[in-house]
Amino acid sequence: MHSTHTTGRDWDGTPKTHGRLRSLTVAHDSPSRLLRSAQPAHCHGCGNPINWRTTSDRRVIPLHPFELPTAIVPEPHRWHLASGIAHPAGDGSPWCHLAHLTLCPARTTSSALPPALSDIRRRLALNTRRLTDAGLFIPGRHPRVEPHQDDPCTPARPVVQLLYGRYIASAPIQDIQCVAQTVRRTRCTNPVLAPWTTPGRWTLTPATPHRRGSRQLALPVSDIAVYDLGHLTYSEQVRWRTQRCPTHATISAAPNLALADWEPLDPLLHHAHLATRLPPASRRRS
């Protein structure tokens, strides 16, 4: 009887090859800095797993976590991945991805789905029911961001102006966290607003600065508080836009463990977060 630990060959006589273990990396030519393992999440509407992906126009879209045969997915619903970017088309392969919104049981479909996709949607609905019955999922529950207790006038989701655009943040300015990966493979805990960097300026600006005609719907407020970063250098504004601390802004090889939290400001959609008064700290300086 021969030992199976010292031969170095498989059962058919071919030599065994042991590849060198490598950690996840981001390709140098990839427009996305997000690692594949950092994107899983759960749908707020149905509780089923999703994968967040960045599109070519810098949007994020939730995809179904598993690839599906191209034959069962209608052509308008096919997505494929290239260099970490999601594209709304097929790539000619027998497999493709599908947007979760097409299968989400919490949404009403405007058109009939093929039988295979309807079966997947039915299974997702059953899983939602199991999670709800077990108390593990409450439909429509979103994480709530509270303002700081020591500064109640500070907006919980401030409006930030940078790179000639306005965005709404997901947390107060001092709590915006770096999204880069550390050497320990954890998310960086440093804030984007580092103590030794030049901060922005709180200003009251018109809520609709580019109003072009009287047909545009008027907002209930005329001036809103904006954290203006326009006086910073271009590189500093890019650092804020990519949501990186000063240390990881200079390390281009460090991937991201989360998506940047910026949302393009829509005054009608985000009207509940528009502040009409400056924070107390900025009023004292002025």
C-alpha cells in the first residue's frame, strides 16, 4: 500500500499543482475600487440578499447575488460585470446577472416575468415570509441617523458642495468615515475630516441656485445650510468625493470596503434634511 501524503500526484498520476494563496486585490485598470467581498447586503423591502454594484455612470444598483442562465433572462433585464463595473447588457456568455428590483417580491411588476424568473421571485417571497415570521426582518425598516446630542442644530444628513455639485451625506460631517481597507483587512476608522486638514465653510445659499424658469416647482424654503468645500484644492475635493482619509488618499492600491455614501442632492426628495439655520459653531465664528 502506497502513502497518499508523499507521492505528490493525483489518483490518475498527474502531478499535483499547488497555487500560491493570494488575497483579494483590485485590478489597476478597474474604475471601481470596491472589493467583491465587501458588497453583500440585504434588501430593505424584502430582506433577501443582494450585491451592490457600481455602474458605468457612477450609480449603484442592487443585483441578484447569483448568476442566472442567459436563456431564461429576457434581453432587457440582463447585466454583466467587467472590471468590477455593472453594465446593462449581456456579454455573449451563457450566464448573466439580474437586477434585484426585477425579482423583489416587495415591488409590483409592470410586466409578466418568464416562468423561471417567476419561480425565483416566488421563492424570495417565501423567504421573506420566513424571516418576518421569525422576527428577523421588518419590512421597510431603514437605519435612522440621529444628530449629535451636544449639537442638536447640526443636520444629521448635511448638504455638501464639492466639485461644482451638491450632495447629501449619510452622517454628520465629523462622522463621515473613510471607506478604505487597512492592512488588517478591516475598514479604516479615520474620519474624512482630519484635524490637520482645511475644513469646509458653512454658508446659507439658495436652495435652487440654477433655477431657469418659472415652471420649476418652488421649494418651501429659499436658503439652506450648505457645507461648502469649493475653496479647497481639486485633489482635496476628490478625496472628499471618494470618501478617503488623508492617509489612504495617497495609497491608490488600497481597495474600498464600502461604497461612498454621497447621494446627489434632490431638494424635493431630501427636503426633510434641508437645514435653514447654520450650526451653532459656525454662527459663533461669524
